[in-house]
Amino acid sequence: MKVLLTGASSFSGSWFAQTLAGKGHDVTITCTRGEDAYQELRARRIERLKNSCNIVWNIAFGDDRYVDLIAADRFDILCVHGAYVHDYRSEEFPVDVALASNTHRLSAVLKRAKGRGVAKVVLTGSVFEAEEGLGESPLRAFSPYGLSKTLTAQTFRFWCDRLEMPLAKFVIPNPFGPYEEPRFTHYLMSTWIKGGIAGVKTPAYVRDNIHVSLLALAYADFVVRTPAAAFEKLGPSGYVESQGAFALRFAREMESRMQLPCGLQITAQTDFSEPMTRINTNRPNAEALGWDESAAWDELASYYRSILGSKLPN
């Protein structure tokens, strides 16, 4: 399959691109800036893709070059993974700006894609959108960023329906693994490697943490399926448990592989500003996908040893 993918400099996006290419698909990734503008972690992600993917620089979803790229080549699948994420944790996140960016000239993109024989569009969603996953009712968006993703998905659904273009939505929970931003698991590892005890301040939240390697295999499988309906959705699920239980799981797996104490201080939760539970519901068939859980933990330990090993105590 010939795949056109946005958002490959992101954590999960880089894994999606690499996994699709590793399955033998012809993958073209678009980057919104020039090569020199990508630094540090994003640069390392893109570097991994240079030998397996075609890279087009300085091109944004919906702009003239993007539409022309679709016209110039016969892509089978259009994967829209990239999204406006600047300051995504902020209560002041600009929902209107994000929606405009995520859906820029969407009708023109879809018309050109349909005219060139694109079989379907695959849109990445989030379990933190409204009406996604499983949790307390009503399933509200977690944040302004979650709202922007909700509205983005609704806009895609509208135009795909109107233009009779099959739409597949891939809903992401909480991926973790190599090349992730410095979030929860990175905090745990960096604390332990420095000899500290990591704190867990929101242990009661029930979340859905999934190895990014398993998520990427599920994505690659989902992307290349022949559309069975005008709209399809998949929300792969990983470790469904409290954040406290996941931290303990993570500590056990890393302690045995890193050969260093992985202490935790799990405190009573006082912040309940987020929904208590939000999880996906589709369990991937790891065996059918060729995924090995133990190998994934090994890979993660090796990655953190490579990037943080200089901080290991003598």
C-alpha cells in the first residue's frame, strides 16, 4: 500500500510510520517545517525514518503543496495523525485555532483524494475526546485540547460522509515507550536512575496505558484493512488499571531489567479534576500481530539505559 501520513515527528506518529514501512508499505511522511527546524527528540524520531520512509519537508495539511502531492501520486490511504498540540495541557488552549489547523481546506483535500483513487482516510483520535472510550457518563472531553480533537473528528466525519469517502478512526489511549516525551514513565525512570524515589500523586485514576510498539502494530493492521463500512473505529486497549497499579507494574518490570531500586511513594490523591476512569475497549490480538510483551519491556529498558545511562550511580 502507498500511504501518506502526517504527524510522523510525534511520539506515536514516528512509531506508526516505522511500523507501516517495516510491514513493506510505501510510506510518505509530511513535515510542517524544514529539516533543520527539528531538534532533539523530534529530530531523533525523524532520523529513524530516513531509511524507510519518503520525507517531504515544509508542507502542512491542506495547503497547496499538500493537495498537489495527493494529485501527483496515487496514494492508497491518507493517514491524518498530525494535529495542533501547542500547549495542549493549558486551559487556554486555542480550540478554534486547533480546529482550523486540523481541518484546513479539508473538503478540497478529500475531493482531490477521492479523485485520485484514495481508498480511505484514517484519522487519529484520542480517548480523551468527548464520547470516546469507556468511563463515567457523560463522556465529556477532558480539556480544551480534547474538545478540539472532538470537533476535528466531527468535521472529518461530516465531510467524509458528504463526499462518500470511507473514514476510519483510530483512537489512542495512553501510549508509552521509547522516544516518548518526558511524561510519566520518563519521570519514573529518570528519578530511579538518579537514585531517587518517584512520587505518584494521582494513583486512583483508572487509565489505559499501552506499549507504543503494540499500538503501532494495531495501527498498521487497521490502516491497511479494506473498508467494510463508511465509518469504522478501533480503540486498542493495554493495561487497564489505576495509575498506582501501573506505576507498580512499571517499577517491577524496570527493576528486574535495570538492576537498580525502583522505589515509589504513592500518596493519597487529592486532585480529582479529571474523570476517574477513561479507557479503550478493543484488546489487540498480540499473538496475531506478532508482538512480544517481554521483548517490549526489554526494548524500553534498553532505550532508557541508552539515553539516561550516564546518570546511573557508579
